[in-house]
Amino acid sequence: MKLTEDYIAQLQVAMRSDVARRFIRTRLTESLLLINIDPVCIAAIHSVLEFLAYRQRITPESLAVVGEKFQKAWRVHLNRTYFIEYETLRWPYLRDYVLKDIDPNIRLGRCLDTGCGRGWLTSQLVISRLADSAMGIDAAGYESEWKERLAQFKGPGLDFVRVPVGDFGDWTQRQAKFDTILMLYVLHHSTEYWAVTTLQMLQQVMSPVSKLIIVEDSCSTNAPAKHDRDNINGLWASIASSSQIYALTDAFHIQIVLDFVAVQLLANFGDVDMPCTYKKVDEWEHLFDRLGFSVQKAVYLGFPKERDIDVPQSYFVLKLK
């Protein structure tokens, strides 16, 4: 686990909200059962969360011990159910809820997948022939998984490159323009500074006709949800609405905890930063506009099916002004 005292403090504050804890107890169990996570494993996840809620003094070392115990008991099961079985749902989710929603006949051309992780979705872009070619980049080292993707594809048009954060600006200046750039759940894993900086650097690889497609864990309290599995959007809207900033709402607290479950427990992605930069749809739109992007589409998906955790989903299609 990649843990800091500040991140642990955020998790503890979030888990000590009665509203957040009630939502998580109910919805997390239901969503994980839908993707075939063992009920005993789900109970173990809730035990980790209760540890966060009720233990007064938690250090990165003590939480790491709890995490290691969980991984030792459940890694084999989660490698099958989460990395293999659930992984197969990620591509149709992106294809049907986002790409085909943008345009039923969408063509991605030369595509860049920024923050590609293990590369599963990157490879599907070319296998499906929606993209003529696809390059996946990530700051973390997933070289062994990328070799596996390349071996499975056995064709031209697929590539992966590790690009450290500090080298990203130089890297973009050396690249030809891409027709489509994807950023799937990247921005909330960046600090405000790096989110802005990354978006500015990506402008270097965009032409006037390029599209930047962003998918984020993001809600709207102004627009209705396009999808609402189990009719939970009304509840979410009530806890996300506030005269204060979004970061002080129980909806924000729920996102912090459920992201911890998905990234640190289910996926065990210890190299992923967790600054929890969540924004509502209108907040993202305002930021994109200030950075020189024209927002072509901003769609509040809400709560579609085939998701591991119940956090709201939105996507954005941006072009250069």
C-alpha cells in the first residue's frame, strides 16, 4: 500500500461519518457480490474499514500490516475474480457507456491512453478496431503486464511506454499529434497541481481536430443521471448537495473510502498515488475551460451497471479552443 499519514487521516475522517459509513456498509456489499467477490472476502474488507473507523492512532506501518494480512488471505481469489473476470467487463463498459455514447460510429484513429495501468483497455482499442493504433503510457512500471498484452495481440499498432511524471513534458514535445487521447480515472489520482500540469502538457500532442476523452468518478447535482442502478442517485444528490465545497460533503467521504477499497485492497496497486482530487461535473468543466479547452460534451452517467464500487461516473469530450 502507498500510505501517508495525511491520507490515513482523510480515510479516518471519512469513515467516522455516520452517513458515509451506512452507505458503504450497504452498497459496497451489494456491488461486490454482483462481481462475484466471496462474501467472506467482503466481510474482511469491512473489517479493514472498521479498523480505520475505530482505531484512534493509525500509522502507515500499522495500516500496512493490516493490508498485508488481507492480501495474503485473499490475493489468489481477487486475482481471479477482480483481475480476470471483472476485467473483462471494463472494455464493454468503456465501449458502450462512453465511446459509443459519444458517437455510435466512433473512430479513434491514432490513440493515446494516458495512465493506462496494466494495459488491458489499451489493447482492446486496437483489437476492436476502433483505433488504428494505440499507445499506452503510465508513470508506474507495468512492464510485465505490457509484455503479456503485446504477446497476446501479436500485431502492429500497439505500444506501451513508461513515462515518469517528471519526464512527461519532454515526452509530449517529442510526439506526433494524436487523434484521440484517453484519460480514464487519472485526474483524481493527481494533485490539483499535477492535474492542471498534465492537462496543459497534453495540449502539446493535440491538433485542432483532436479529442481528449476524460472519464472520472464525478457527480452532478444539477443534471439527472443517465443511468441509475438501484435508484441511488437521489440519495447521492442529497449527500453531495451543500452550500460548502464538495470536499466537505459525505459524498466526497464515500468516494475516498470506496476508492481505497478498489485501488488498495481489490487491485493492490501500491504505486498509485491517492490525493483524492474529486470534483463535481461543473467544477471540472470550469477548470477545463480555464485551461483553454472547449467542452464538447459533459455527460453525467450516474450509476451504470458493471461497476465494482458505487461511485458516480461522468465523461467529458474536450477539444482545443
